[in-house]
Amino acid sequence: MRRDISTSLLQAGIDVDLIDIHRSGFQRVPTDDKPRSRNGAVIVLSARPLRIWFENHATGIRGMYNEGGDSNLPSKAEFQRIIRARQQAKAEREASQAEVAARAEALWRSAKRADPDHPYLVRKQVGAHSIRQIDDDLLIPLRFAGRMCSLQTIEPDGSKRFLYGGRVSGCNHGIGVPANTLLIAEGYATAATLHEVLELGVAIAFNAGNLRPVAVELHRRYPQSRIVIAADNDRYTPNNPGVRCATEAAAAVGGVVVAPNFSMAALRETDWNDYRIRYGAAALKACFSEVYAHVG
């Protein structure tokens, strides 16, 4: 049975061993792609037979595990339980997010300007764009409609984490000025690379699952801007979440997707920062020639 559960949850990146199947209500758990965050959500609807609703907030993958195998859809009563559990979790999350936002603002005010010689920036070959630093950690602000919501820290070795309990969905950090073409990318180094090479405004969504919420919010704020999703090409990850989520985000706002293509020799590269380092700025710029045709 454990093998069946694991297989069912595998595409969502949720480890069954982290689920308390005897606990009802909403549970937040880490996922394979973000082990330091709790992007996974599960609700145990029944222990015998085992029925679990699950979701990966970073990738948007959700579904049901049903031990009996009769239906992978929740019943009406189970659906109501899911709604109530999510509403309760939402209220608790919003209270936590308010506390984290205040903490993030205090940390941001106490931080110094980021050192351009920070090991992470040097390794990624990008500059410091409206970011700060405390000790050895870079601070990337997460804002929604201009309001500070949280911070992402980046350590010298590239390890990233968010302030625990802070809001991520819909939040972004902007580099440059929004114009008639606005790019959205996942990570800081990728966004900084695109801004420096293309000289366009770029918003950081922080993860693949947040591309669509950020695209929708920016489209609402800048309805005349053409949205371009600069996707990560997670070609060695099942279902390629970088391209899949970018495609969904672009479809939601009538935008376009531009994803990097790598040679077989590029075994670990996935994003536009990797592309620029391997092939050069001119090659990257050529990939966005169609985008430039619409820049006025």
C-alpha cells in the first residue's frame, strides 16, 4: 500500500513518510523540489480506506489518492471538508503572513546595500539590483502591490530560503522599469541576467508555481505591457515544471514563453543565467529577437 501511495504522490513531489495519516485536517509538508520549504499540502479524508487530497503549491500539481481505487474525486462531504480545512488554513496563514511582513520590513531597514563582490553574485556573473545584505546573506524582497511581504535569503553557496510563514503567491521583486514589454523569470540570477543583457524590466516570481499569480497581478497593474515569461527549462525534471508553469502563466495573460535550449553537453544547465554563461550575451539576445520586434 505504501508503494501505491508513493506512486500516487510522486508527481506532486510529496513524501508519504512525512504525512501523518492518523491526523485529520490540513497538513503542510516539504516537497522534493523545495525540501526546505513546506510547499506541499495534504488532507487525510479517511484512514480506512485511506483517502488523501494533496497539492504542491510551487508546481500547482494536485490530486487525490484513493486506496479503494473506485474514484479519484472527493465526495460531496469530502469536498466540504477540504473547503473548511483550506479556509481555516487560510486564516492561520494570513495571520502568520502579517507577522512575517513586519519582521521582513524590520530586517530590510537594518540591512546594508548588497556587496557586488558577494560570492553568489560573482559566481552567477550578475550585479546587485535593489537588493540588500545582512552578514553573508543576500536579501531579496518579496512585494505585492508595492507592499513588503517577505524576504528570500541567498547564502554564499547559493542556498535559498524564505522567511518561514511569509506570503509568496503573487509576490515579486522588480528589476528595472516596466515598459511595453515586461519579462517574468523565476530566480534572481536569471532575472538579473535578462535585465543586464536585454535592458528590459524583469519581475522575479521566485518559483515556477508563482509565475501565473505574478503574471496575472502584473497584467492587472500594467495592462498595456506585453508579458514575456522567460522560462526555466527543467528538462530533466518530470513534467518540466519550468516550461509547463510558464506556458500556463502566459496563457492566462495572453503572453508568450521563451525557454532556453541547451546542447547535450549542458547536462545541468536549466535557466537563462546558465545560458548566458555557456553561450554568451549575444546568443541570449538573439533568442529574444522576436521579443525585441515588439519593443517600442
